[in-house]
Amino acid sequence: MTRAGAPAATAGGVSRPSTLLRTALLWSGALLCAVGFVATRMWQPWAPGRFAELLILALAGLALAWPLRRWARWPWATALVLPWLLALPLFAGVLPVLATALFALAAIALGGLVAGPVPLALRCTVGLALAAGVLGWLLPLPVHQRWSYVLACLLLVGWRRHDVGAALAAARTGWSKAVADAPRAAAAAVLALGLSSTACWLPTLQFDDLAYHLSLPWQLMDTGRYALDPSQQVWALAPWAADVQQAVVQVLAGAEARGPLNALWLAVTAAGLGRLVRTLGGDARTAWIVMALYASLPLTAGLAAGMQTETPTTALLVWLAWLVADACTTNEAGSADAQPRRRLAAAAVLVGGLVGLKLMAAACAAVVVAWSSLARRPWPGPKALAGAALLALVVGLSSYNYAVVVAGNPFLPLFNAWFESPYFEIRNFDDPRWHAGFSPLLPWRLTFHTREYSENFAGAAGFSLVALAGAWLLALARRETRMIGLVATALFVLPLLPLQYLRYAFPALVLLLAPMALAALHADPRRGAWLLAAVCVANFAFQANGNWMQRTGALKQAILVAGKDDPLFEQYAPERTLIARLRESTVAGNVLLMSDVEPRYAELGAHGLTVSRYAPRMLSAASRAEHDASGAAWIALWRAEYVSDVILDISSTTPARAAALQRAGAELKRQTGEVQWWRLPPEEAP
């Protein structure tokens, strides 16, 4: 009997009012999300046609997997992997997929040397980060050839073949067990990840990629080295680990391989989230649900369609969080870590990898390191800590070092008011578009007023920040998830303090999914799963809003043309078509893109010039040339910069530029849409 006036206890020893309070708090987020959806008329920015395409793709995947389920008796999750694996080489290319597979095997071998007997996906993540760190120091040297990369990968895999084979076998066994423990949730997660991976079928068309990120991979493929030249690309010395990884698979394949590498990042991130959930006390079903939530976020697919650093940043951050959480759990269990130095080395590589990806990622790594120092006891010895710090610096500092040596600013073009590098204006770089203001209402505004915080459409953040707001609070109150919830919240707030830009908060948003889901299923085990499933469906319904290419139907076009790039290039980036034709001819000198707004010149590598903000010196010279209506100043500029070919947009052709082309006797070689390629006569070309 209970004491008079005391609340009756449940079987689990928790009072009924407490259970009701948790349930009410959990579902308050769903109610708030429904109110926000109606109040902000979210059906207006919704693209139902794009959602219908995802449903068709899901049905196609199920139909292709059904024979394996029916006759081979494969579990649905395993059977569903095959259609997505077969679709990737069809749309992204066979050689890029094979190159990525070879790089992944080499990364597993390399990661195993450092991390020891850890999960396969962590070995791969550590290996990818370490490879980028080492190659970053070698970028100026002419050693980045296809044969050298293939040889290095094969030697690594051959040397560590037994270890790699054992890791693959262990991963296969772990997969079978995880699927058997929660078959329906596993099938849903694989289907969700497959739908998200369709963004990897698209060719590279994002503005930042065409104006900057493609430069390093194309330079290594064309010349075998990287020109450390911030005069023609102000971001040339910015943290480059993600671009180095892209360059490896591109050099191996002899073609752009962004899609397959991003698909690999999706897989290792999902595996890391699953491991993190299990370490925090969740079961297999919860782990698969969190993977599905990650796949459903519109920005997961949106980022997979480009080369932005947040895709690898998320993977490294999730696995670093797992290492810390696992170490804390081991300490609480009272047993010693069997491989403490190996785990410390793996964490150091991940920290260095985050530093090498982006300055903001480095700040996030510092937060996780602070968590580790507070939570883990005993600390490693001074020698071990010094060795780990040195390893992290070696992995992460190559770009910062070269930026100091070449430009005098380790963060060029950031903080240039302090460093005063001659390669950028004496001011601190800033993007005035993303200063909507920091406030506690940011989760709401990011969800329903996304255009103020991103180039994308409303709903690009997904609905977890609001629909799972109650679960977020419950995670902070629950002992098992409090620390990871606090850390993920700090990581979410940190990048939004100086700049309210959604993409920068994406890695923390992914990390938040684990404590949110755990808290939701703890508060309401049966109906909490339905809430999480509803959030997944809502996120997929708005997936197209996370990327302009998916919004405009580029995915459908890519499917209809069976992965051919030219039709999409002609429609969305005609400069790419002209550059491909130009590359087939003999180019005597540099190629100048005279578009002020869309400088898609990165794939020209060291021979590409622009008159946009990406090259302040050329922008200044172009401004002076515009004052000469005769065109003579433009011709003088072309001669000074060894320009042999000019690509221009008709809409931005000024009288001075037209006069220069006529006066120089330039020949119109080809036109695609509104973009023209002109070749200067031999006497004018260098």
C-alpha cells in the first residue's frame, strides 16, 4: 500500500504524475510544430512533386529488393542496400565508385594502424582524416599522380589485408545482428538513407563548388600539384581537408567523384550515430530510428549534393562524441580500456581532422575536448597527451601553416583586419546576409523562417528542432542523456552566435538527434516511436527545400538522362560545358571568366582567372579597364595576365568588353545559352 496522500507508483518506480508530465512535455513539441506549420502556411513552399518523386523511388527500391527478400530470404534491410548500391555507379559513374571503394579500403587500413580494434566505420573515418592531413603538407609537391595514389592505396591494403579482412568480417557480423535485433526499423533506416543518397547521383553544380572547391581536385588531376596562389582565389589557402579528400578520389578515378565520396560519408555518419545511441543505453530499434532521422533531414541530402565541409564535419564530430561517450561509459563500469593509447590517438586524428576542415569545426572539436577533460578520469599521462596534441596538429595545421608562409594570415581571408595580408582588403571578412540576430527563438525561426538563415527554402532545417523540442528538454533532464544533450546544445549554439547561418549548425543538429530520440522513447516508448516516424516523414516531404537542385527537379532530369552530366550542365551551369570543350583543345595561356556574378572557374585550376570578388586584384584591375570604352585597357590586362581564352555571360557584357573582343580580333568558338567562349588570336595570346 502507498502512504496516504502519496502518488501511486508505476511498475518502474516512477510516479504517475511524473510520467504524465514527461508525456505532456514530449507531445507539446508536436503540438507547437503543428501550430507553426499552420501559422506560417508551410504548404506554400512545399514542393509536392518532388515528394512524389521520392515516394516513387522508395517504391522502386522496395520492388527491386523484393526478389531478394522473397527467394533469397534476405532481411529487408540487407535486400534494400543492393538497389542503392547499384544505382550509385549508374548515375555517378563506375570509375568514381571504384575509386571511392579503393580509397575507403586504404582508409580502413590506415585507420586501423592508428585506432586499433574499433568499429569499421570509425577506422574509415580516422583513415580519411589522416590521409587528408598528411597529403595537405604535400600539396605543393608534384607527387599527386594517379599511379602514385593507386600504388599507395594498394600497398596499404595489401600490407594490412588481414586486418582489413577481419574488420570487414566483423562489420558484416555486426550488421546481421543489428538487423536481426530490429528488422523493421533497420529496413526503414536503410530505405531512408537510400533516398537521401539520391543527392549523390547529381553532378557538381553548387555555386561554391564551381567557384572554389573544385579548384584543388582539378589542379591535382591536371598538374599533380597545388598552386598556393591566393591572388587568383582568395580562399585558396583556407582549410582544405575536405577538398583534399575529394581530390584523392578524383585523381584515382580521373573524373569528378563527389557523389560516391559523399555517399561514403553518409554511411559512416549513420554508423556513428547508431553506435552513439547504443553506448548511451539505447537499443537497436532506437539506433536505427536515429539513423533514419539523420537521413530524413533536408540538409543531409542538400549537403550531399555539394562539396561543403559540413558533410565530413558531421561524421568526424559524431565519431569523436562516441569515443568520449564510450570512454565515460567504460570508466563508470569500472573496467579499464583495453586500448587507451589507440583510442586517444584516434581522437587526436579526429580533432586534427576537424581543425583541417574549417575554423568553426575546430571550435566544435574544442567543445568535445573540454567535455572529455571534464568527464573522463583518470586523465592520460603527460606524454600521451603531448603525443596526441602533436598528432592533432600534424593532421590539422597544413593549410594554416601555408597561409602564414604565403599570405601572412593563417585564416585568410578571415580576420584580415588583424593580420593585414596584401591578398585581401584590410577588414574582417563577413557575410551581411546572415545577421538576422541570435535569440532563444532560433529553433523556431530556423524551422519556419529558413530563408533568413540559409539560401534554401522554408523547412530546410527539418522539423526536429520544434517537433522534438520537448524531447530536447527531457534529454537535458535525464541523467543518461544530460551530458551529450548539453554538449550538442553548446555545439548548436556556438556557430550561431557570430553568424546566424543554418548550414554551420547542421553537424550539431545531427548530434542532437541521439539524445532527443532516446528521451522521446523513454518518455513514451510506444507512441514516441510514432512521433519520431512522423518527423521523418515530414522531413522527407520537405527534402527538396534543402537544395535548389532538388527543388528544381534536377534529380528527375539526372534519372531521365541516366546520369549524363552535359544536359544538366547546359541548363544550370553552361560554363562547365564550354570548359569541357575548351579542355579538348590546346590552351595557350590562362582562361578568364568575365562574369561578375557567377564565377564558375574553379575547375580550370591554376589556369583559371576571374574578375569577381574571389580575386580582389583582378576585380580592381577590371574596374579600371571598364573606364576605357575603346577596350584597349582590357586588351592590356589580358596580355599582362597571359589570357588566351575568354568566357563571358552575354548579360554582363559591357561596351568596353565588347569593344576589346572586337579590337583584339577574338574568335567566337562556341556558345551555350547565354554564355560564350572567345579565343584570342595567336598574336594576342601568350
